[in-house]
Amino acid sequence: MNKFFRGAVGAYLIYLGASLISGYLKGGSDSQMAPWMIIFFGCFFVIAGLALIVWLFMDAAKNGREQADGVAGESGTEAASSDAGPGYGIEADAGTAEKAGEDPGGASGRGNGSD
């Protein structure tokens, strides 16, 4: 809802600024304001509206990148966590066997490279 509101306010500010400037340029403005103030506020509203729209798109792009990184990160951590647990790799088996004073390669002679 916040993003919709930000976009709607940005679009309205652009419309308001453009209508102020075009009304002055057409000569239909019977305002008591100085002409430079009408142009100044028109430009200000257009720039502020464009800034809100750009901020909306940048925020959406950032959220899209974070979601893409989150999906890729989750699949990578699941694969790494399944291999890194105790007893799942040769390194883990060799380390526990050395601590126990046994041959790290076991009966088959694999794992220590001393053959």
C-alpha cells in the first residue's frame, strides 16, 4: 500500500507541476503570485514527483535483487550444510580417526596417502 501511495503522490505532483507551468505559458493564470514563483513551484513539483517515482522503482529493483539473492543463498546454504556436518566428509572421518589413534585410512588403506 505504501508503494502505491508513493507512486500516486509522485504522479499527482508531476501533473500539478506540469499544469502550473502550462497554465502560465498559455497565459491563463490570473494568479496574484509572481510569474517566477509559478515557474519555480511548477518545476519543484515536477522534480519532486519524478524523485518519488524514481525512488519507487529503485526500491522495487533493490527488493527484487534481495529476493533473488535470498533464493540463491538459501539453496547454497542447504547444500553446504548437508556436506559440512560431522561424519559426512573424508576430512571429518580422518580427523576423528587420528584423534582416536587409529589409521585414518581404515582397513582399506585409503585416505592417508602413505601407501
